[in-house]
Amino acid sequence: MSRSRPDGSTLHWRLSDPLALPAGGVIPFVIDWGTTPHPSTNLPNECKLLELVVSHPDADELRLALKTFDVSIGAAPEPGIRARLQTPNGESYLS
């Protein structure tokens, strides 16, 4: 896949299957930017991901699938993702 940026440069990337939705959708699809600079490179550095919590009824299976990622994993009745962010206006949560 690719697209042209307003400055005339071209971004190129490959995706894993974003429609697969493994583990109830809590395992994300992956974007490989290859040699293309990540599109966020020129954006202001105003927000920081402080914590990512992934929950699932089968937390042990999820730990195996996400062992290479820096995420907290917990058991819950339904799959879910919660991100804690540091923003210019303080901490914020996305879920």
C-alpha cells in the first residue's frame, strides 16, 4: 500500500490482516512501514502512552500471544483494551 503526502513524498506500508480480529479484537493488526519514515515523525511530541491494558476471558492465552509487547494483561468477562495517555491537559484514558 502507499499514498502521497502533501510534501510530495510517498509513504509505503504493509498490513497484517486487519479484519482477522483474533482474540475478540484485542490483538492488534500490524503495520510494517519498511524503509519509509513513520508518518508521525514530523508531528509534535505532545502525548505519551503511559500504559496499555488488555483484558480477555482467557488471559493466559493472551499473554502468550502478546509476550513481545509491553502491555498489562488481565482476566475479564469480555475482551477489552484501555490506554492511559499523558497529554498537555493531564492524563486521559481511551477504552
